[in-house]
Amino acid sequence: MTQLKFIIISFLFLGFNHVKAQEIITLESAVKLALENNYEIKIASNNSLIATTNVAIGNAGMLPTVAATITANNRVQNSSQTLQSGIVNSLDNAKNNSLNYGVNLDWTVFDGFKMFAKFDQLKELQKLGETQLKQIILTKISDVTTTYFDLVQQQQQLKALDSTIVISNQRLALAQNRFVIGKASKLEVLNAQVDLNTDQVAFLKQKELYTNTKIMMNQILARDTKTDFKVIDTIQVDSALELNELGALAQKQNPQLVAQVISNKVAELQLKQVKANRYPTVRLNTGYNLTETQASLGFATATSAKGFNYGFSAALPIFDGLAQNRNEKIAQLQIDNSRLTIDQQKLALESQLAMSYRTYLTNLELIQLEDKNEAIAKQNLAITLDKFKIGTITTLEFRTAQLNYVNAKVRNSNAQFQAKLSEIALKELAGIINLN
């Protein structure tokens, strides 16, 4: 068994004992937890339900209003009445009571079709709420995925740094043995110890960053930030994305663009409601009422009446200080702004896709290069270890080969992570929600 194989097996054994008690969380389970627990998603979901609940013909003003009313008036006063005959009737503390109660219906049967435009607007607002919810979900999935694969590459870097500590320990042991038998100076032992300490410092700093990122992930998942877990150890990048397909999807389902298109429809329906004020408003009313009165002084001491009443009213605006014209102009300008915003959003989306896709292709090329670099550095380290063992190279050459290998592994891991970030960004722009 070669020295390198021994180091790798030792590292894997140590790593296994270190993490065997930790929960292993997959990306799918992390996203599931976020969708179930995340506060932003819960709030957006409730807002979407509010918009859905508001879609009702009654909310648009299409249904009549029915109200039960009761009115009671009581008076105690000194009263006097002078009749035509000259007779005067008077009474102190005379009581007068009246009671009116019944059920009345009021129904706007025509308002210039404003109610229909209002109902269509409520439907569009429901779509807008659903789109905003999708945007929140898409953003949160992107956050979870980004943080998850950040942990993956940090975990890989921890393993790389851990492996270099194992190698440095082997180097220190060899230097001490060589010093004991007189084949190396004390300086070689001290240099090996310094390099080992340097590796341990780098490992501790990386471990701190890894721990803090796990706390951030727990926060996104809306669970106890002290929950310990481990992620998978591989990053798989989708290398088959095509710019034309992404662009077509983005035009159809990018949440921000879709929301802006819906907002434009809402503005157009608002203009219809404003224009409806030029038409007459017709209302029907009916009801059943009962009236009772009692008086201590007068020709009739008690009266009562009951029965139906019905009628209609119509109103046509003639002049309102030119407010109607102003309101229509403002509503039209809001539509124009909305359309300009759509064009602006489309251009920005196209630009973002083009730049992100260029970065994505570059990162794919970097993965291939860093894979080759890591393989070369690994082979070079194996040769250097053998030479160092028999004392044919200097400690500086050994350290250089060691650092080259570690740096190559770190760069390769980072290249895969950056490529994954590019993939996530492209799919988010295209409105794609998947975990591939």
C-alpha cells in the first residue's frame, strides 16, 4: 500500500467517525422543509388566498344589499293645540312615541358596466397574487439550493483541508524520525510543525464558515438554528441548458414579467371602470315596513301602517368640474407606463439571460480544466510523497506539491459551485422550478 493510499484511507476513516451521527439532508428534503415552514412563503400564500377570496360577484357590486332596520323615537314635552274653534288643548309631559321597522333592498342594476370590469379586475388580481406567490417560492427554492450547494463545496473544502492536515502530520512524523537518526536537521522538524499549524488554522477558519452557513440554512428552513446536519458530497451541474429555450420559457413564465403583464391588464380594466362613470346609474329599491305612532294629545292617539314600498332611481352625471376627463387621462397614462415597464422588463430579462448564460458556459469550461488540474496535482503529490520518503527532494518542494494539490481540489470544488450558481440563476430567470 502506498503512502498516499494510507493517507486517504486514514482521512476517510476519521471523516466517517466525525459525521456518522449527523443527519444527512438532501436538497429535496431541504426544499420541502422550506416550502412548509418558511415565513415569507406562508405570508405570500395567505395574501394569495386573500386575493382569491376577493373574487366574488358581490365584491364587484353585482348583488343587491338587504338590510333590516328599526327606528324608535320617544318624546316627553309640554304641548298645546289651538283649534279653529278657538278651543285650546294643552297637556304637560305629553308622550309621543314612534316605531318604524322593516326590511329594505337596494340593487344597482346598471352602472355603465363598471361592475363587470371590477369583477374581471378581481380575477386579474387573483392571478397577480398567484404569480407573486410563485415568485416567492421560486426565490426561496433558489436561496435553499444556493445555500445547500455552498455547504456542499465548503464540506468538500473541509475534506481537502483535513486531508492536508493528515499529510502534514505524516510529514512531521517523517521529519522527526529523520532527525532522530541524524538524517535531518531540527529546522526541518520546525518547518513541518509550522506548516502543520498553518493547515490547522486554515481548517478551523473553514469550519467556522461552514458552521455559520449551516445556521443560515436552518434559518431559511425556519427551524432550530442549532440543528446539526450534513449535506451530500457531490455537485451535479446541468450542462444541457440552451439559451433559446431559456429565453422562450422566460417570456412565458418569468414571474416578474408575468406580474407586469397582469398589472397592465389591471390598469386597462381600471380605465374601463373610470369610463363607466359617463353612463347613468340605475338603482332599484323595495322593502316591507311597519310604522306605529302614539300621542297623548291630538286628534289621533295611535296610528299604524304596514306594507311594501318600491321604486327606482337614476342619475346621469352632467358636469363634475372636468374630473372625469382628468381621471381618464391619468388611467390612460398608467396603462402607457405599464406597457413601457413590460418592454423594459423584457429587455432587462433578455440581457440578464445572455450574461448569465455566458457565465454558465465559462464555468462549464472551468470545471473541465480544474478536473484535469486536480488529477495532475494528485499524481504529482503521489510522486512527491515517494521521493520525500526516501529523501530525494527538499521539504520546500514537498510543501509546494502538497499545497498545489489542496488548492487544485479547492478550485475544482469552487468551479463546480460557481457553475451550479449559474445554472440556478438561469433557471430562476426562466421561471423553472425543479431540483435537477
